[in-house]
Amino acid sequence: VLGDFRAAQRVCFQLQLHSPVSAIRSPQQQQQQQRDLDLNPAAARSNPNSSSSRNESVYVWLVNTHLDHSHHDVRSRQMAAILTWMEPQKDNSAGIVITGDLNAPPGEDVHQMLSQKGYFSAHKMAHGTEPSYTWPSGIKAPLMDADEPPYCADYIYAWHDPKHDLQVTAAELCGNKPMPSDKTLYPSDHFGIKVRLKVVARSSSSSTALQGNRRH
């Protein structure tokens, strides 16, 4: 709970990093490896060339939030609470992904706070810039805010530990098309951002992919 009727949620994923293509063995090599294991299990387990030694289990946290829409100082306080909340998780995590409606245009303090803690914007990493805007979508509905110009309010930020990389392999807007039969009807008053992140161990070429979608 962040105060001012806002909150954040988090979930932890356990991922298995896959062996690289170069580590894939022929049927004959696999049979020989199995024979070695049957004859001397201890030696086979200690062999650095065995396939089991190339696998790694890692943890990645996903955090979702919705920050205050009225006051930038409240948003800064709420982001500080999230960063403090997640800081202890860095000790045992390969990565942390923070997503949400931050209600903060590029250049606001919350982005500097994230950067100072080692987080980077996935969309900006992929395209060199944030989306021109994610709000408003174009939906026409009662009680819609209409007193601000369009701006980018939604982001996906990522952090990785020194032993791994979180590579952005795709990033794009989603939910940014109206219903064909009604040009005023969108999934939300915000566009979403969808990214694909790849977790890569720096000590080897082992990798796995984590698909993440941010929608409102």
C-alpha cells in the first residue's frame, strides 16, 4: 500500500535458463554421456561439460503499480516506497521489472529515481525514446479527463544483476486501435505497452525468454 489510494503488487517467477545451441549433443554423444553417468555418477555430475552444469535457475520479479495522477511529489514518494520495497530482492534475483501507469511524463523525478537504482526503460532501450503518448487513447466515455494534453504515462522499467542481462527483444504499444465498428471505443483510456525480455547469463550463453504484457 503506497498511500493516497494507490498500491503496488509483485509476483516472482522462477525461470530455467536453457542450454545454448552449441551445447546440444548428438544422439551418440547423449548415449555416451548416459553410459558415463551409469558407470560413475559422481564424476559425471562434476563434469563441467555435462548438460546439467549448463542449466541455471533464476528468479525475476514483476511489479505492477498505478501512481497518483494529481501531484508529482506524491508520485515521487510512492516510487521511493516501491524502490525501497524491492531493494532487498536484488540480493537473490536475476532481474526486476516494474510496470504501470506512472502518470509521470518523461523527465519527471520518478524516472531519475528509477535510473539511479539501475533501472532502464524497456521501450526507450528498444526505440531510443518513449512513446509519444499513451494517454488519452481516444476513448469517449463519461467522466473522462480532458484538461491535459496527451503524454506518455505508462512505462516498463527493468533492472538486472551483475551476472545477467535483461535484453529487450521487442517493445510496442498495444490496445491502441479502436473497435472497427465504433471508433470511440478502445480497451482503455490508456494505451498499453508490450515488451519481450530475454534473460541472459553473462558467464555463459545460456538464455531464456520472458514474455511480458502491460495492459490497463
